[in-house]
Amino acid sequence: MSSQTTTHAAKAPAKGAAKASSGTYISLMALVMMNVTIIGSVANDVQQAYYGLSSVTLFIIGALVFFLPTGLVAAELASGWGQRGGIFRWVGEAMGPGLAFTCLLILWFQTSINFGMGVASASATIGFYTPDWDWAVQFMNHPENQFFIILAWLAYYWGLTFLSTKGVKAFARLTKYGVIIGTFIPLAFIVIFTVVWLAQGNVSNVTPTPEAFNPFADGFSLTNLALAAGVFFSFAGIDMNAAHIKQLKKPQKEFPLSIFIAMILTLIIFIAGTVCIAIVTPKQDMNLVYGLYQTYKILGATFNCPWIYVAFVWVGLGASMASLVTNMAGPSFMLGQAGRSGFLPKVLQNSNKHGMPSRLMYLQMTFMTL
């Protein structure tokens, strides 16, 4: 199998491939943030917060039995094929280039569909970018001019895709600061204000008992299994940024380290955000679509500024940008590399002067738009 894969990979690269491998390097911290944005998001904590403290147990289990083994495998493979890594290379070594390409193609379609589905929810919650909470909720339930709003969001997505085609170095910087501004600053706000909220005498909506941390205290059910599946799926995708191994100065050392740092940071995002949202927001009032904004509003009222949610809705665009440029670049980048082995039409094999498969990325955006 190894020789077969090597044969396919050894074919002459398309125009621009050489520039991709000799381009500027990205830092360890940039790769860490690219890994975090693939997995961690405060917005995703709302769904788990609905189930209370039992989600914390599942996050820890998921990290130990899913995230850590996956990360160790990716780190080991990166050490073995540091200069020619990525999912295509790894799967190809074991199962042949055909299944390796199939794996990438599935990932490419999955990413496109996920972001295409996100356009609708983003358009429905556009009212929360204003300080009129009641109107925002009403608009979400009965949106007006939704077609033009969706077009605006799609234009935003296309603009970020254009930025992604400018090279890994360009969007890695956006990802790094986007995660810091759009994820960690809001998370710090939630944690600090939750402590103040409790200090003011407000009653927590969850009680820290051993039973509360047991996701199966009432026995196994489809609801509990669905929660477990959702939590474990939250950790999926840690190997996506393996496509950028060549952009690291010391891939054998930096790639495994980036995975372990990302695991710690994502656990903090998941556990801290989930616990705070569960403490502050009553379960019966929790909304899975705008629940995070709801928590911002409740905590903001602690300092007589319930409208502060607006600031964090706008700040959250940083996390949105980071997630989009990383997810749009990763699968297409790997698919483009595999395509040079003859799996894609020649028109999709070429990279631009920044070493990015721009035609393939625009094709992905076209599919997502449709």
C-alpha cells in the first residue's frame, strides 16, 4: 500500500504547488487557534447547558475516550510523515489512495453542508445585532426580507473565502485573533459575571450534587445517548488542520503540541461556558437558538446593562470568521493536494500564487450557496 500511495503522490505537482511548500511558516499559537476554532465555541455550549452539570462528565469522558486518542493518532502520524502528512497521506498509507481520496471528499461535502445550514440560522438571528431584544425575538420567529438577509450573509461568506485564498499565513492571523476576540473574551465575561451574579444573592439553576453530574442517573435512554453523541461529536475535526503540516517549522514537535494545547483550551471553553449558562439561565426559559445571547442579557442586567449582549453578538463575528476561513481552507487544501495525484480534473488541480486551491475553494462555496 505504501509504495502505491507514494507512486501517486510522486507525480509532478501542478503549477503553484512548489510555492505552497516553500511559503511562509505559521506559528505554533496560530495552529493552536486553528485547532480550537474547528472544535470549540461558546455558542455550542447552550445545547449542552440544557442538560445541566451532567454535560461536564460527558465532556471529560469524550476528551479521554475520543479526543485524546484521536489527537495521539494524529500526532503520531504527523511525526511519521511530517513533511508529507495530512489525511490523504495517512489513510493512503493504510488503505490505498482510492479510500484516502474518498475520505477527503466526504469531509469536503460535510463542511459545505454544515456551513450552508448555518446561513439560515445566522440570518434568522440578525435582529440580535440591535439593542431591541423583543423585536429580535419576534423577528427570529417571523423574519422579514429573509431572502435579502441570506444574500448578505452569503456575500460575507464569499468575502471570507476570498481571504482564505490569499494563503495560510493570511488567514492564520485572522484565526488567531478571531478566536481570542470572539471566543475567549466572551467566555471570560461569562465566568466573571456569573461569579458576581451569584455573589449578589441570585440562586443557581443547578445544584452540584453527585447525581447532577451523572448523565445516566435515570438510566440509559435515547435522550441521554443523544446528549452523549452530541458531546462526543463536539470534539470531531482535530485532524483537519493536518493539511498545514508543511507550514510548520518543526512539524514533528509543533503539531502534537498544538493538539494537546487545543484539547485543554477546548475543554475550558466547553466546561466553563456550559456550567455558567446552566447556572444563570433557567432550563424552562433556555432557547437553543439564541440561548447564549439570553445569558449575556441576564448577566448584563447585573450591572444594569442588559443590552450588553449586543456587544458580544458583534464580537462573536470574530469566532465566526475564524471558523469559516479555517473550515473552508482545510478540506479544500487537502483535496487539492490529493487532486494533483490524478483524482481531480486538471482545472481543479492548480493552486494560485499563494499555494491555495482557489478554484476548488470557490467550487465549495458555490455548492454551499446552492
